[in-house]
Amino acid sequence: MSAVTSDISGPIKIGEGKDQKTIYTGTKITPTKDKDGNKTYKVEIVQYDNANGEGGEVIGEKTDGKIKYNNKASDDITGNAEAQKSINDVSKTQAKNLEKNKDLVTTSEDSRAFHKANGNPNQGTEAENEQNDPKLANVDDASKTLNAPGGAGQPKPGTRNSGFGSYVFPKSLREDKGQDFLKIDMMKYEPKKFSKDSFSFTERSHKEKDTNNRSIGSVILPIPGGIQDGQSVTWGESSMSPIDMAKANIALTGVTEGLGAAAAETGNMARNIASSFGDNQDALAAVIAGMAAGAGNMLTRTTGAIANPNMELLFGGPSLRTFSFQFQLAPRDKDEAMEAVKIIRFFKQGMAPIRTKSMLFMKSPHTFRLSYRNSKGKQHKYLNKFKECALGTFGVNYAPNGNYSTYTDGVPTAYQISMTYRELNPIYNDDYGNEKTFPEEVGF
């Protein structure tokens, strides 16, 4: 049988920012035989000039799942590990689709040879495995599989992930450059990555340069009245009696030093507690009896006393900030009317959840970066900063003046939009920095 080439998947994005490029690849599989006459497969990666499949040329060959690129592969690919991984992930999906070709893979032996050539030597046929997908070893593998080009996490057609545009209302707001303003950038949601080494999640990109590269649209509006921010943290009462302290110390010893050490520590704690109670052995007996019987108030019933609760107010955790805004959009001409309509559409579509092509999953909506700017377009030092936010609610009043009225073309004479944002992450002490001179700015 002659070679079979997959359909083009993708497009595959390689590089970042201004250097980002789009490439189109396919997987070409040719049945061959080894020196013993056993069927094997030659797997090649083909790069095309466009999505129509024009100008295809082989840029590499896959052996046991690894692609060895030839001199026709560009430096953007050979010098970029992420690009190579994306191409390999796409190739795996393409190969999986080609396996369904009954002329290409006819027997279970063929299937094993096919999987070996594509880097899955332990994967057999569907009948043998009851499934044809590799098992996921960890959270990172699951994330990569879901978000791989052509994977189950790809958005449903009709989803807008870019090209939201940039809008200013009123249109004269930035013409004289004499007024402060609020800029709202929409950004594609960036999930956190899980680190197996530190057993924690990495931080999202937050530097202005990084977030500028993630921006897929923006809106500039006047700073409304009544702006404010507020921070809060959780503190709560906590009690721990001497007996509780002893039990906690014994448990900690057991975890860190073993059960033998825990048993020894139990004896030490018992002696220390007895010594602390001194001559009042009846009180100690009442405490222990109450614990054994599940009646914690035995001491109080028999002596009128309680064990010292060591009550203290303890830190319980941070809180997420919420911001609410309200704007009146009253267009003065047709251009401003269309600008107002597009701004409303911008927020409505941007905050909507994203369905996947497979309809099995839903992905997070786009997020937003807010910033108060001075008349020169710089970050306003005397107003608060924002962390990346999610748009929780967005409302439109089409008759804010109490009566419904429109211009001759049907556009309402005014819109009132209200929105509520919530930051994705709490504010931490280190977010403010530690300059030698205390800064003359509000910060977060």
C-alpha cells in the first residue's frame, strides 16, 4: 500500500508576541517492512504553506515517537522546544485518525507496529485495551492533552478568542489628552500550571509587558464617580486547652519520628500534665474521666473550673476584592452610537463561558485587566491598582432616563451599563514591594 497523509490540523501557533507565527502540518505514514519481512511504518512530518495544503514538504521523521528534523525545518521549530512539542501533539492526533484506515492497519500485529512507530509501544488495539487513548499520569499530562491542538478542549466554532477591537467612549475622551481615564483590557484566560516539584501552582503572568501580549481587546471610559476599593482579611477566635496541646504534640511526634517516639512522648506528656496539676489530682482525674466519657464539662461540674482555653484571635486567610462600576453611554452621533453598541457586545461576549468543540467541557471566560490612567496614559499613582479580574455581572439599562427613546435609526438615546469585577488572586504584602524609600503611591 502507498503512503497515506492525514488532514491538516491546527493551525499551530509557535513563538510569542510579535514573533508569533502560524504553521500547518500533517502526518504522512508509509507502510514498510523490516529485514525479517515484518510490517513497519515510516512516519514523516509534512509542513504546508497554508491551510489548503499547498507547498507541502517533509521537515522531519518520527522514530519511536520522537521527531528528528531535517534541514528543511526552520529555526523557529528546531530552536523552540514548545513548538516541537505542539507539532508532536498534533501528529499523535493525526496518527490516531489514520489508524482507522482499514487498508493501513489491518491486524493486531499491524496495530502494535503502528503504535511503536508513533511512540506508543505499549498501546494495542481498541479490542485489547477497551480504549485507544493513553492513560494520563498526572495533572500536567491531563492539562496538555485537553489543550493540545485538535484535543477535546478546543473551543466550539463561533468562539471569539481574539479580535475584539479597541474602543473609546466618548470618542473625544483621548483627543485632547487632558483627562484621566479607566482602561479595561480583555485577556485570554491563563490557567495556572501545577508544579510537581514544589507541589504548588505557578503564578500567572502579571508584568505589564506580558499582559500586553495577552490582550485581545480594550475599552477606554471616563473614570466614574464614587470609585473606591477595600481590603479585608479573615481573623477568628481559636481555643486550645493544655490537653489539646498535649494531643497535638503526640500526633506531631508520631508523624515526624514514628509510633515508638509517639508512645514515649505520651508518657512524658502525662507526667508533665500531672506535675502541672500539682496537688489537685482530683481536677486531673475529672479532666481525664470527662475525655474518656465524651463529657468535656466534667471538670466544671465537679469543681466549677474550666481548663484554660488559651483563646486567641488567629489569622484565617485573605479575601478577594470586588469592584463595581456604572457608566452612562449617551451617544452624540452615529459613530458614538456604534461605539457604544460594540462596547456592550465586547463585555457580553467576553464574559461568556466557552464551550468546547466536543461539548464535553466548558472553559473559563476571558478575563480583564483594569487600570486607572492619568492624562498621559501612565498608571495613576494616586489611585489603586488592580490584579487580573473576572467579570462576574454585567447589566444594561436601555432606558436609563425613565422613558424609552431612540434616534431615527433605532439606536437608544442612552445606555446605562453596570459591571462587577472580582480579582482572581488576593493581595499580598509582597505585591507592594520593599523599596528603601516608602513609595509615594497608593499601590494595590
